[in-house]
Amino acid sequence: MSRLDSFIRRMTAQRDILDLACAEVAKMEGPVVELGLGNGRTFHHLRERLPGRRIVAFDRALAAHASSIPEAENLVLGEIRETASRFIGIDAALVHADIGTGYDDRDAVTSTWLPDLIARLLRVGGIAVSGTPLDHPLLQPLPPPPSVPADRYFVCRRV
């Protein structure tokens, strides 16, 4: 599969899972946490799907399109592992993490800390969506929508 086709599959899976998650998250209290703002496409999508909801976005540096930058008080720059740790207990309704690199060795390191961070950011019943697996005793895997192949994108509920 070409890298372009792989990217399209990943983005389609991301959108389909986020749309499903947003429908559920709309019924619960709590902010949304976006780990990895990037160019802001997902932030923009979440803002449209959850109007009026606080979305706190994290990234190493600001690289988002001007139309996809959160308000200053909801943009946290620096190493995500460190900066997001300061928000543990925020009781997020949704945490989305798109910080995978596509390099197995680098993503393996991220997998050592990301699931625990997400579990500690989420409220009980909250939803986690990630491009990398989230293996943690407090994160119960949920089935993706039929349009998403298994192991393409991951969705869990905080128990």
C-alpha cells in the first residue's frame, strides 16, 4: 500500500471513530483533550462536532493552520508527556491522541507512558481515541465502526 493510501485510510478511520465518539461524548460533561494538535485538522473537526465544548490541545510546537488554533488558554506547548501530566484529574469526556510517528521503535516508547496518561486524564465513562494501541487496565477496548479495519485506529472507554 502506498503511503498516500495508508494516510487516507488512517484519516478516514480517525474521522469515523471520532464522529462515533462525539455522538456519545455530547451526552456527558467534561472537556476534550487533543494530544497532538499538528496542523489542527482534528481540532477543527472536534470543534465542529462538539460546539461550545472546551478543547485543550497539546503539542511540542505550534504548527496549526490559523483557522485551527485554540484560544491561548487552551493551547499547551512543550513535551506532551510532561505538559499533559499537569492536567491529570481534568475528567475529560474525550481524549484523542494522534502522536504516533509510524516508526515502531519510537511508538513503542510512547506506548510505555501514553495509556496511563490518557487513563488519568479521562473521567470514568470517558472515551479515548488513539492512532496507537492503548493497553491499560482502566481502558476497555471498544469495537470500531464497521468502516474501520481492526488495529487501524483504537477506541476505549475509561472504566
